[in-house]
Amino acid sequence: MSDIKRLEIGPRMSQAVIHGGLVWLAGQVGNAGDSVADQTRTILERVDALLAQAGSDKSRILQTTIWLDDMKDFAEMNAVWDAWVDPSNPPARATGESKLATPEYKVEIIVVAAVS
């Protein structure tokens, strides 16, 4: 198992797992109770940091799954996403509505990226 590297290992999950030239991030959430825009900004800052630890960056994201507590927040989340995403290298992306871990979480983002 030495070919698998795990980052920020916790009792339940790792925040990132690297294997075979790819990095999978755990679902990232912002600060409970913040606005959708602020949660999205916090999440994307965390994604940047985890990708950097893994030897990657947002230009190498292959796929993103975004869960919203309510699809009415789609435009608010997208405004932050659009300002952040690499316009030359946008990933494949899906967005759906789902109940999240607590009602105070409005956004959760999952990322798969290539490692440099």
C-alpha cells in the first residue's frame, strides 16, 4: 500500500488520497451558518490548499461534484465558482441538491484532479 498516499488522515476519513497519478479530495464544506457565497469561497480556498499539498492545482482538476442544500442557491454558488475556476481548464462538473451533514452546511464540493 506504499503507492497510496493519504493527506490529513482522521479517524473517519482522509481529506485527500493520492494514487496512480490522481488525487481524490473528500467532500469539502465551509463554515456552518455562513452564506452560500462565503461557504463556497472557504471550500475553494481549502481545495486550493489540499491540491497544493498533493502536488496539483485547480488547472489539473478533472471532475468536480457539487452538492447544494437547495438548488435555489445555484447562481450564488456559481458566481464564486466562476471567479475561481481556471477558464482555460474547466473540469467536468455536476451539481445536484442533497441534504448535507447539518442544515447549516449549504455547499459541499468533491474534487478529482491529476497530480503533476
